Amino acid sequence: MLRSPFIFELKWVAGPRSGQRASVHARYIATREGVARAEEDTPDPIVHARYLDERPGSTGLFGPDPAPPPSLEAVQAEVSARPWHWQAVISLREEDATALGLRAPPDWRDLARRVMPQFAIHAGLAEADIRWVGAVHRKAGQPHVHLLAWLAEGAPPRQPRLQRPELRDIRRMIAHELYGPLRAELAAERTAQRDLLVAAGRHNLAFLRRVDVEAHAESPTGGALPPAFPRTDLTELGHRIVALSAQMPDHGRLALAYMPPAIRDEARATADWILSRPALAEAVQGLREATRSLTALYTIQPQAADAAWARAHTDVRDRIAQAVLRAAAKRPVRQRRAGRIPPERGLAAQVLSGAHGLLERERLRAEAKAELARDQAAARAEVRSQAERSAQMGTDR
């Protein structure tokens, strides 16, 4: 687990003394204490001996080419003649750098050689338009690489300041290069876990989403937004609520099962009327199809699907009837006489919207249960298939 994000600092230096400052910066990154000398990377002892003989005053500078390392004096002469330059640092905590494969100076140099060509592209230039050098500093606890870049001779002109989108893209590019090995490792772990689950039968890929589907089956969310209900429907339902309110008892439990038969029948008739509204036809049809599809997973008898839909329809109707009772219990007739009633159409709109939400939630619940049932059937089939293959292998032996 990585402990901290990487650090990327970039600044541009321009002005009359920018060349002198670039020359000083080049010497600083090339020779400061803790810099990784370029000759430390030379694997061949013969080449290494020759290098030490020919270049005793070597520094920590490196460039796009692995060999030979750039000369500090040549870099200073070239960069001091430029009107501006970029200075950058890429840094990580030591344990994070180790986890990402940046264990030695050659790893950091390889990172810089991957990053800088893309840096040029994000700055609107070609790779050949930028000249650059770098140096790896092995600071205890915080290794980092310094980069010094400037425009090559003949490169198209551009301002040194990078725009915010350019800086954002450069940071994303560096993150991609840094965390690429970690992403590959995590992907390999996920693949191994997935293969293990598939091999285990019941714990296949369908199991990974089962928890989410079960939660959706218990408490569905989402669904379509309520439709626009016609004014005539709102007026008619408002009248029905007012009429029912006049019949409501003054006390007792506000529950459909405890209402007098006449009031209970009237509330259910109003709920049936609500379910017959054209604005709710699509929601009713969606619940009907989801209920029948769920039933079809357990039986092929057509009457079973009809019975399941009848039960679902009755349950929804009674729950809507309960909502009608709650609206009527607000005493719209008495409040109207006192001049305090909200419009009946407001109560009607609440009941109709609630009915639509109820239909959508029950549809989503049925669809989630159907998905769970299909997953369970697939898991059972996989277990049977594995048992048959195991038995067949035993027979073959």
C-alpha cells in the first residue's frame, strides 16, 4: 500500500539572467551531495574502466541516450545561451519508490527517459524540439530526480509558461508511468482472485455482485420519474378524497384493515381507479412483466404467473388504498370550512406520485430478485457441471 502521492514540481525561468541561473542549476543537480554518478550504471567492467580513464571528472548528469553521459560544461554552455528553461523534480517516499520498482538510479533514469518525450508532446512540441538532462538524487527517505529542459536549436517558438490543461495532462502522464507496474500487479491479483472464484463453482463472478443485488432487492432505489398527471385526474381524485374524508371516523387506528367495511371498500375502489389511470399504465405494465418473469424462473405453469401477478396487484392496491386513507385523514372538508385547506389537487398529486413510486420500487425489487434467482441457478449448474467433469475424469482413469 502506497503511503503518499508522488510529488511533481515544475517551474520555468526566463529573463536576462535565466541562462546564468540554468548553468548554476545544471552544476547543482550534477554535483551536489547524494547525486548518483553515471558510471555507477555501467555493467561491463571493460567499458567501465575505459570510462573512468577517459572521464575522471564525471558527474551525475544523464540525458536521453544511455551513453555517453552528457558533459556538464557542454550543458552549461548550451543552456546558458537560451532565453528560458524549465526545471522539474519528480519525488517519492522511499518505501513508495521501492514498491513501484524505483529501487536504484537506473530505474529513475529510465523513468525520466519515458517521461520527457511525452512532456514534449503535452507542451505542444516534438520530441526533437526539447533538449534535456537529469540527475538522480538519493536523498534518504525521499529519492528524486531533477530535470532541466530547454528548446533545441531551430525548435518552434513557444512561451515558457505551461497552461493549466497542459500541466494537468503532464501530471496524469507521470502518474501513469509511475503507477503502471502497480496497476499491472493489482490487475494480476484481481485476475487470480477471479479465476479462483470461477474454479470454486458457487463463488464465480456472479457472486461478486450478489451483495449489491441483494441490497437492491431489499431496498430498491432509482426508477423512472413520476409522469405528468392530467388535471382531470387530479380533480377527480381530489373529489374522491374529500368524499372519503367526510366518512372517516373521528378516532381509531388509521389502517385499512381496521376501517369500517364501507370505507375500506371505497378506499380500495379509489386505489383501483388510480391504477387504471393512463399516466400509470407504463409503470403497471413494468411491474406486471417483472412479476411474471420472476415467477417463470420457478415454474412453467402459466396459471402460476397469473396468480403471482394477482397477488402483487392486490398488495399494491391495498398499499395505495392506505395512502388514500392517509390523505383523507387530513380532514380536507373540515379544513375547507375553516379556510385552511390546501387544494385537493395537491393531495391528489401526492397520492398519484406515491403510487407511481410504489410501482417503480416493486418493479425494481422483482427484477433484482429475478437476477438473484438466475445467479443461483447458474451457480447450481456450474456445480453440477464440475461434478460431472470430475466423475468423467475418474471414469477415464
